[in-house]
Amino acid sequence: MQRSFAKYDRFRKQRKIARREAFLAELGRVVPWRRPEAPIKPYYPLAGKGRKPYRLSTMLRIHLL
């Protein structure tokens, strides 16, 4: 049975990493996100009767970026 190019790893299509993805990955490694979250956490809204709030880590990153 003959093999096709799809079976070889080097011929699989690899997605190029976008500059935005590389920047956010580097930012995640550099910034200690847990430290700034600690003082904010007691005041951040919890899920209740309405729309579920975004995670604190997500909102912190949005506001700082």
C-alpha cells in the first residue's frame, strides 16, 4: 500500500502564530496576574440574578491593555 503525504508530519499544514497571540503569550509569562487580582477580588461582583460576570483575570487584562 502506498503512503500519502498526509501521513508524514512534516507535510502537515502548520498554522503561523499571529503577532497578537505571541504578544499575549509573552505578556502572560511576564506579568504575575495573581498579585493584582488579590486586592480586587473582594469587591468584584459575583454571579447572581442577571448576566454572569466575566472572570476577574479576563477583566483585569482588558482594563490594563
